[in-house]
Amino acid sequence: MAIYRCGRCGSINRVADERVRDRPRCGRCKAQLDTAGAPQPVDGAALAQAIASSPVPILVDCWATWCGPCRTVAPIVDALGRNHAGKMLVLKLDTDADPAEAGRRRIQGVPTFLLFHRGRELDRRTGVASRADLERWIASHTGQPPARASHP
């Protein structure tokens, strides 16, 4: 069973593994689900909804448009999302667009990565990290083995 978040309404959808390639639709709003696993932008309300309802781990990339290191790590975050598609949600919180949420989450520098599972924050780390380091960090907290690299 794979888990996908609807980019339109934010609903969490369960999709049978054999149905992932059939272009599944959201059970609530009927929008087509992005099963590729690309990171999805969220605001504070959408983030809270995902944290409360996701049965799979969530990696949140807290970033800002002016942040050079954030742009450096963006392709790594994209690859993590795509390689963990259906097994982990990857979300992006623009700290400039939602400074109140950044404050609530105690984000003091960007990029900051937050890792959630079963409604609670497991860990956080700030600064650029290699893909291998992020994979190990995720695995150490979730028990999920590092994903095989199918995207650079």
C-alpha cells in the first residue's frame, strides 16, 4: 500500500501498489494524485493537517527563496521525495511566505529539515546535507531503509 497526499485538497490517500501507475485520483476532491513523489509546498495549516493524518513519515524542508544553500539542496530533496514516493511524504515550507509557522516550528535557520511520524516531531537538522547523510538520518529515525537511488 502506498500513501500519497493530494496537492489540491491535502487529503491523505491510500493507493494499492498495483494501482499506482493507473493515475489514481483523490478520494475527496477527485484531483489526479502526483504519484511521482515530488515535494509539495505547504503552509502552516496544510502542514498541521499532514502531520496529524499521515500514516507514513514526513520530511519537511523549511526553506527561503533568498537562501543559496536551500537552492543547493533542492535537487536532493526532490530526489528523496521521488525515491520514497508512497512510503514517505516530502513537503516544503517557505519560511518567508509563512513566517508565523516558521516561528511556531522554531525555525532559526534555513534550510532546516523536520522529520515527523505518527503526529510527532522525531528530529530536526539545519544546514546543507548530502543525500546519503539525509537518507541515513531518515532511516535512523523511521526504520525505513535508505531508498535505492532512481533519481539523481
